[in-house]
Amino acid sequence: MTPAQRYRKRLEVSLSSGESIQVRPLNKTDWLFLGDIPNVIGSGEADRVLRGRSEDEKRKLIDSNVEFFERLVKCALTRCVTTPGFKVVDKPASQCAEDEIAFEEMSQPDQTAITTVVMRASGLAREGAAGQAATFPQEQEVPAGTGHDGAALREPSPPTA
């Protein structure tokens, strides 16, 4: 495998039809394409932000998040599938070319399978986030009982009477 192939980080997804496709993680241009990223994403954060707000304010915040996640799913499906001859598009099925599949005609299990793999690869799921946190693996390999430089930690002085 070449460095460029490792960099591309393509992942395999098996669809309910038996078809196997490749996807890539979200990148910066995908986030720019999404735009209007909401402030509230995690459920714990949502509780904190919603506390003390009027019902109308709560509804607006929740609706903006639902709209964002709908755009996020469409982005994962239409921009992150990289298999030649298999392109998911956001247009009516009647207007699709032979190598295109309309977003609306994809089954829910296939949409979920693709979106789940893209989110994990992008570090947006627990499993993916754990891998993304290992930015400096050399620091995580330091043996217990040693400092960040690998030297043994000094014992504290005994108490004086």
C-alpha cells in the first residue's frame, strides 16, 4: 500500500443489496459545504444549553440541529462515497444517469450503514473519536512509573518527625 493510499483512508461498506462500496471521512470542504454548524451537538451539552429557555427557543434550537443532521447525512452520502460507477445524488431518480443513485431511492439501512462508517472514520462516533484522540501515540507509550521523558519518577521524601 502506498503512502497516498494510506492517506486516503478509504473504508469498505457492505450494502443490503450485497453491493460493496468505498467511502472516505468528512474533510474540511465538506464542513464548509454544510455551513451553519449548530452550537449544540452532544446530548449533555444540549441539556445545559436548553435549561432555562422558553419553549419557542428550545424548539428553534432543536429544529436547527435536526436540519443540520439531515444535511450531514446527505453530505456523507453524496460527497463521501468514492466508488467509481456508484454516485449518490440529491436529485429525482428520473433525472439520474446510469451510475447515479438518488438519495430518495436508497434504503434506510443502506443510508445508515454508509453514514455510520463515514461518521466513525471522521471521528464523530465514540469509536472514531477514541482513535482520533491518539494524536501523539509516542506519549501514550510511556511506561507507568516514568515521567514524560521516560525517566523514573522520584520517590517523595519520608516525613520528618
